[in-house]
Amino acid sequence: MLLRRLKSVRRLRRFYYDLFSKVYDGVIALHSADRAGRLRAWLVERAGVELGMRVLDLCTGTGSVALEARRVVGRTGLVVGVDFSRGMLEKARDKAGDAQGLAWVEASAPFLPFKEGSFHVVLCSHAFYELKDWEKVWTLAEVKRVLIPGGRFCMMEHEEPAHSFVRFLYKVRLASMGSWDSARFVTREVLLLSRFFKDVRKEKSPTGNSKLLVGVKG
């Protein structure tokens, strides 16, 4: 009974994100006050992504961050974008075109299909807060597993929006995912990350509408 219910919830979430993929880029740009996409470059830079690295973009959505990371790692690097929504990944593939050094994988964040120590950096942009509490914990454990020793996890998350309509959309997204507990995450994310990573730091984005958290695998 419980297993059937979990599968039903999962199908609902995937359906929601498949639909949301059609307007995802616009909503993120409005929410983060970053219509020009400069925050993606800032995220990649602050994460320490460099030429030749292997980078995982967790909950890649339509692939915007993965594409920016691919620009930095160059031909000798690899960027893998992971998402559980086929609609999101289809959009990402369309945006990427024939770009080399990119791979798109359909998988859930708490169950990453990669070997231990596969990546130098793991990125996650405006998605982690939507995970349920148990998913957050399992996902952080998986992120730590797939990072090399000394590798970095860097995630960018929303501050609660000041714009009334965007704030409404923000709360609808949380409600639709059954993630009202995520509201607590925005005030205790450093404590949670510190359970898995060392040297955890937090800073505000240049726009002030997002925040950055970085942790290092010990």
C-alpha cells in the first residue's frame, strides 16, 4: 500500500515537472532577478570549476547551469546533467544541440547512478529546497559519495521572493511537492550541509535574491 502511494506521488511530481519545463527558465529568471543569466556564470565560478574537470549538475532542469559549466571545463572535461523529469531533459538536450562533453541522465537525486569519486564538483541550482527532508539527507550522502576527496558541492537557492506574484508561485511549488518542511530548510541549511561536508560557507548572490552554499568533501 505504502509503496503504491509512493509511486503515485513520484508520478505526480514527474508530471508536474514535465509540464513546468515549458516555463521553467522564465520563472527562475524572474525569481532570481537574473534575466540575463549572469548568476549561472557566478555559480560556476564560485564553485571553482576549471578546465578539464568532471562536473555533475544535480537537478539540472533545462540544463542552463550544465551548459555554463561545459563552457568552462572545455573539451577535456565532462559535464553530466541529472534530472528525474524527462520533459526537463528533453528541453536541456534541445538547448545543448550538438555540444560535446555533455551527458544527460534521467535519475533521482537520492539514488545517483555513478561510482564513488566520479566528480570534482557537484552543482545544484534552485532545486534542493524542493526535496523532502529524507531526500535531502540521502541526496547529500550521495553527493558526498560521488565527489573526489577535496571535491566541492555548491548549491544556489532562492531567498523568499519579495515580488508578491513570484512569492505565490514559490509557495505553490512547495505545496505541490508536499514540501512545506522546505521552508525550514532556508534557515538551517548550513547545519544540514555541515553534517556531510567541511568548510561550509554561505554568501548572497549579486542580485540578493539567491544564496550560495559551498561545502568540501573531507
